[in-house]
Amino acid sequence: MVRHVAAAAAAAAADPDEILHGFGVVTMKKLLVGKVSSAKRQKSLRVEIARSARHARYGKIVHRTSVCQVHDESGAAKAGDLVEIIECPPRSKTKRWELVRIVKSAADVGV
């Protein structure tokens, strides 16, 4: 029964990547939180995603950073802001992410 309801809900959803799940809509796209390192371009941001991982051979914790080019339609985010981004279809050669919201502004973060 649950499979049929989920399949019907998925078919009814406007976006094929979204399914109705319990309390609301759950998306199958990646959602990340990172820090804006550059906001000098119009409608574009450079966001760094920091993560920690254990080294495969030596076991030491190593810090890695991924860089994402993000589309910001309103131009609201500034350098130093903590932002939430989501995957989107390619907008240009490098932009594959969209700005969802500003979690903390640079003044609150303490940059």
C-alpha cells in the first residue's frame, strides 16, 4: 500500500526529483552548507564546503575543501556568509548549484 501511495505522489509531483514523504516534500537533490569566499560577480558566488575525513592509510583526520560555483538570483549573499545551496541543472560551464538561503550573515559569523 505504501509503495503505491509513494509512486502516485511521485507521479503527481511537478518535479520528478521530488516525492511526498510524511510531513512535506523531500527532494532527491544534494543540499549542502558552506561559506561564501567570493561574491564579486553578478548573480554568482564561490562557496567553499569544508569537510573532515580520516586518511585511508594513516588514520589521521585531514581537512578537505570543495569549491562550488553558485547562482544567486537576488545577489543577497556577501563574502563570509554561511549559506545553504542545492543542486540544479547546469546554468553555465561551472555553475551547478543554486542558493537556497543565507543561514548566517557575515556580521553574525564574526568575519
